[in-house]
Amino acid sequence: MTSSADTFDKLDWRAIATQLDSEGYATLPRLLGADRARALAHEARTSNALRRASLDSLELGRGDLLYFGAALPQPWAHWRADFYRHLAPLANRWNEMFGIADRFPEALEAFLARNRRARQTQPQSHMNRLGAGDYLALHQRNEGEHVFPLQVVALLTAPGDDFTGGELVLTEQRPRMQSRPTVVPLGLGDAAIIATAQRPFKGSSGYYRVNLRHAISRVRSGERIGVELVFHDAPQAAHDQLACI
């Protein structure tokens, strides 16, 4: 079986970086095979190891978030480490554009050690399970001193077959402009890299920050199951308290 490291090493990271720079997201079609994606969705339905959080109780919509905790199961643990390794150089370039002196270390574990020293100890990666009428409101996961500017989402059920509706929606707010919504098309086994909260945008006077949020639109029928991998941990007091509009 091909490892995630081998798979990720073969991706066109230059093209991915270009799309992230211009749009704030990059899609990775069929990163998971259909059978593997469906098997992981089945685990979300049946596992007792995931901690359930109701979106309604969090005032973030309707449906369930299923948190992994500190020890992610496979393939998500490998995905998180391998994605981070490739995204850290881009995150450092974005910091440079923002005029931020801090740089992210090369390896995820070194970054998480930095989180722990700053008392960011609450893991945020999770699966989301949305049935008919459920949705995830616009939000960001940007709590804490050390926030990684990119995260990964993936879809484990098939649009049109397993569910309808449930589109991944991004909004972008530039200074003195109205919000720009974008629907990111995802199919079974597709992944997307998205900006966590902000990305640099080059204007006439240099780079400035563009604010981004993401959501999942209302599921009209069936059941939508996805995953969200967040590279930074949250502070204890901010856990499960997302910035929401």
C-alpha cells in the first residue's frame, strides 16, 4: 500500500501554493479512494472512541462534530504530519508577506510542542456528521497564540448518492468590500486545503490581510460525513468556542 508520505510527495505543490495564494483554497481530487473513504465514514457512524459535540449546543448550526482527541487514528495522523511538512514553507512565506517574524518549524511535533508551551493543549481535528436539515455555520478555528494559517477538509460520502446539499462554502472579506462567497466542489474522497482565518492579498501598496471563514451549507437529504484536520491546538478556555457569524 502506498504511504500518505509517498502520495503527498507526488502532488504538485507549486500549483497548490499558487491556488492557495490566489484563492485561499486548493482542491485535491480523489486523494482517498472511494472504498477507503466509505470505510472511514462507516467508522464515524460506529466508533465509540470519538467525543461527540452537538453543533446546536455550540450555536454553530445543527449536526454533530466527532472529535478525535490527541491520538488521531490512521490515516489521519499520517495525513496531519505529512500535510504539515509540505505546508509549513508556504505558511512561513505568508508570515513573511504579513511582516510577521515568527516561523513555523519543519515538523508537526515541534510545532505542537510550541503549542503546549503556550498552554494550547486541546486538539481540534474532528469528523462532522450532518443529516437532513443539518449545517455548519460560518466559523474560524483561530484561537491561541500559535495558529497555523492552513487546514485540511475532506469528504467521505458521495454528493448526489449519499446526500444532497452540504456544499463547502468559503467567504472572504477584503477591507472596504462586501464578503465574497465561494462554493468549493468536493466529491467522494476529495480533499481541500483552506485558509484557517486569514491569507495575504497583494494590493497597490503591498500585502494586506484578507479574512476568511468556512461553512457547510444545509444538507437537503441523506447524510454527509467529512473530516477537518487542524494543525494547531486550542487553549483550554477557548476549546469548542469558535468565532461564528
